[in-house]
Amino acid sequence: MIGNHILSQYFSDTASHHLALFGNGLIHKTYTVSTGSSPEYILQEVNTSVFKTPLNIASNLEGLSNFLEQNGREVFYPTPLSTITGEPYAIESGSFFRLTPFVKGTHTVDACSTAEQAYEASLQFGKFTAAFKGMDVSILKPTIPRFHDLSFRWEQFTEAMQNGNKDRIQHAAKLIEQIQHDLKIVTRYQSIVSSSQFLQRVTHHDTKINNVLLNGEGKGVCVIDLDTVMSGLLISDLGDMFRTYLSPGNEEETDLSQVYVRPDFYKAIIAGYLEHMKDQLNKEELDAVNYAGEFMIYMQALRFLTDFLNDDTYYGIKYPMNNYDRTVNQLALLDHYKAVTA
């Protein structure tokens, strides 16, 4: 447990501040900071194994704020506070900490259980991107390089096929065949990134349901966790919502009867996102809305299988065949998605 010496970089008097572990996030260590009975701030220790250049995050957030201020646009999201000395992070023993206001009266959910939640979350992510129309996204720095680069993920897969665990390659032969059969998904991605019709925009890149704050009535308030905000394509944000909202069973589910697409959720995601984004998208981008789900589900299957062939060096696993089963799960979801969107 960290001590109040971190908070002393933000507050001159920390005697009345109380820290408590918060949430079950897999990336950062998160704490609430309270001076009374309810939290007032969120303190996070940034995971620099994942985000190797945390100052890029701070630079991006500054660029976003400056754009909104200069263009008189308002979109709410909790932004980190500066330290007493004006720094974007508190640094202690090489670790980076940031402090943001706690948005009272809000909550998050870890799974999308209703079409209404899917709509509210998608609405917020669309609203977020739409607010930055006209921004020069070249000023945004990569926080996870090549994060949603499907060509890069394919390269990693082919390398694993050459240098990975031979026994695992043999065991996963059927999954490898399925992955290779859908190479056209990679080919279309390569066509999209080389096309001038697909615009780079401010993109969140991690549009899971728990990155949206909801109020007591279940209405969306804002998006949070902006570490992955970079320049990107609409297929990233839409695709991540399709992948993580559509199925009642998540990527850990081994009962494949629970892995399928809920059509009303699919319609809700599109409706919510296009509420603010429809007028900003051209015909080619609108035509790629369905492809976004194929892109993201396939890429995640590819990443799980690559990690399995490489003896599980990236994703944490709960049992030896975890990444294999995750691949089976995502390929089953991909088949259902194709059937629904055909």
C-alpha cells in the first residue's frame, strides 16, 4: 500500500486524506482518496510495463484540452490534476502516479447486460470523438505503438508459426487453419489504412463498457481512462464495442452456447455511435461499420492464438490452455457475427 507521501506532491496537508484500494482493474493500481465519508479523488499508479511512455499520455491530454478550449467546445471527462509544482504526474522511486477528481453520483459496470447500456456507452464514445472534429491528430503521440495494427498482429502470428512451441502449433492446427482462412480480413484492413477515404480521428481505443461512467438512472455521463486515446480509425472504437458488448459470454467463457451475438445490442451500438458521428463519416466509412466487428474480433483471436503458440508470454493465464480456449471463444463469436451481419 502506498503512503501519503505521494499525496504530499498534490496537497500541502495530507493528514486527513485516506487511501483505499479501488476496483478490479487489470492494468493500473487504483485507489480512492477521501477526506470524509465519500471519495473525492482517484489515484492511479500507471503501469509502465504497458504504457512505457507515460509522458505521452499527459501530452495527449493537454492537446485535447487545448483544442476544446480554443474551439469553445464542451465535452466532460475527468482530467488529471497537476502537482503542487505543476507536473502532470507525481513520481516516486521511478513510478508514475496521477490524481483525478472522483465523479460523484456515477458508477461503472463490468459487463454490458442490456441494450440500453450498449446504447449509452456507444453514445458517449461517439460524442467524445465527434467533439474533436477538425483537430490535427498528428500532435497525438502513440501511447501503445501499433496497438490496433492488424498487419502488425499478423506479422507476430506468422513469426510465432515459425519460432513458437512446435507441440502447441501442432495442437492448434485446426485454429490456425481457421485464422488463415479469414486472411481476407487482414487484406481489407490493409486496403482501409492505405485509403484516403478513411480519416484519422481522436479515438479512444479501449471502448469496454467499464470505461464509461453511468449515473443513477443508467444514463452515460462521460468516458474515462484516456490512456489509449490516440489518432485512429472508427473501426477501432466500434469494433471494440462489438467485440465486448454483443455476447453474454465474455472472452473467458468456455461454454460456447453463451457466446453469440445479441441483435438488439448490435443495433444499439450503431445507433448510439452514429448519434453524434453520422454527419462526420463518409460513405466508405459508413460502409465499413459492419467490418469493424470482424476486424476487432479476428484481431483478438489472432493475438490470443499467437500468445498460445509463444507459451503465454503476454496475456496472464489462469490455466495452461487458457489462451487456446480464448481463441476458440473469439472464433466462435466471429462466426456468429458474420451470420448476423451478412
